[in-house]
Amino acid sequence: MTTLLEVEDLRVAYGKIEAVKGISFKVEAGQVVTLIGTNGAGKTTTLRTLSGLLKPVGGQIRFNGKSLKKVPAHQIVSLGLAHSPEGRHIFPRMTIEDNLRLGAFLRKDRSAIEKDIQRAYDLFPILGERRKQAAGTLSGGEQQMLAMGRALMSQPKLLMLDEPSMGLSPIMMQKIMATIAALKSQGTTILLVEQNAQAALSLADQGHVMEVGSIVLSGTGRDLLHDESVRKAYLGED
Ligand SMILES: Nc1ncnc2c1ncn2[C@@H]1O[C@H](COP(=O)(O)OP(=O)(O)OP(=O)(O)O)[C@@H](O)[C@H]1O
Ligand SMILES: [Mg+2]
């Protein structure tokens, strides 16, 4: 197995408050790895640090064998790390197609870009049907699909998804999860942050449970799904 991402003793702080307190984990190429945990555990902070938006106060991040310490945020995408952020952040006045094109802003291979736009429409047919419509007219779940599609347009080696199922109906959520499974089977490596532990662990090769800035439990998705403490704390069982 090739290790694509290696996080070692990562520490991130907002002023004096340490939000991530020395976490370590790996993502192997081709895997889906999930971070689950309660509100405020540090999941989003971790993803924002990996994509260069926050500077760590300690620890190491290696992506594809290279330290990200001195790499500015705008270059991290070009190394193959894409981030679909919490709360979507699409551009509401631009068309769906233009939002997708923005995801490919670093690429020059025009015909391959057109193919990937088509691929996004294959994954999410609704985006194709509405391609010329302002993105702000999409429903919440459809905007989530667009955010994922846009992240894929950079042809990432690693796709980071922050709560892709947030605010979605059960059917939409199933659709998003099925899409993640399809991307995995096409060979995309995914780091998935989810509140929906059941769905995330069912998909994941590897999972980590975060609590107040630390990883408190790690295992295969299946092991964590059957772990008693996880079932009690995250799957609503007593
Ligand atoms: N910009 C900020 N300034 C100060 N503190 C922050 C900031 N952003 C996050 N925090 C704090 O850092 C901690 C971790 O937040 P983070 O957003 O990473 O959690 P999370 O695991 O993604 O939670 P959720 O599941 O609710 O999205 C929280 O205590 C939060 O209040
Ligand atoms: Mg979050």
C-alpha cells in the first residue's frame, strides 16, 4: 500500500485555545478514511489545516511523501488535495457549469476538463439538467452535490469531504453516500468527516473517533461500527 497522507502529532490552535491536540493518522491510496466525533471535536479544523487554510502550531503533514509545511494554501490544490468544505460554499450567482469549471482553474487540458464536467453530470444528473441555471437556485442537497463535483474537477489524489450529508433528507443522504462509494470504486482516495457515524463507518476502510481535539479510538470501519462505546456515543444505542 502507498501512504498518500501522513499526519503526525498535529496541533492546531485558535489563539490560546488548542482545537487539535496532537493527532496522528494515515490515509493509504485508494482508501476511504473517516473522522467522526461530536460537535467541536476538531474535525473541520483538521481538514482546514490539511488544505493549508490554518497553520499548525506543531506536528507534521506529509502528502504524497512531501511535507506540506512550507506549501502555501493555493499550491496545495495543485499537489492533488481537494477540499469540499462544510457549508458548501458554492457561488450562488454563477451557473452550475461555471461553478464546476472553477474547480478546474489550475488545469489547462481543455478536452479533459470537458470530459470531467460530463463525468460530474453522470455522477449527478440533476446538475447536468440544470447546467445553465444559477447555482443558488439548487436545493441544499443539490448544492452539496455541486460542491463535491467541483472538488472533483481538480482531479484530486485525495478528496476531503466535510459533512457531505449535512442537512440532507435521508434519500439525498443515501445518494451522496452511494456516490462516495462509487468514487472509491473508481479509485479516488477520500477523507470523510461525518456526523452520521453509521453511514460513514459503513463506507470507510479506516475510522478515527475524535473527542475534544484528540483521537480516542481508531479501527476499521467495521470494527468501530461494532464497538460498544461507539454504538453508545454515536449510534444512539444504550
Ligand atoms: N475560528 C475559530 N476561532 C476560535 N475557535 C474556533 C474557530 N473555529 C473553530 N473553533 C473551535 O475549535 C474547536 C473545534 O472546532 P471544529 O470546527 O474543528 O469542530 P468540528 O469537529 O468540525 O465540529 P462540528 O461537528 O460541529 O462541525 C471548537 O471548540 C470550536 O469552537
Ligand atoms: Mg465541522
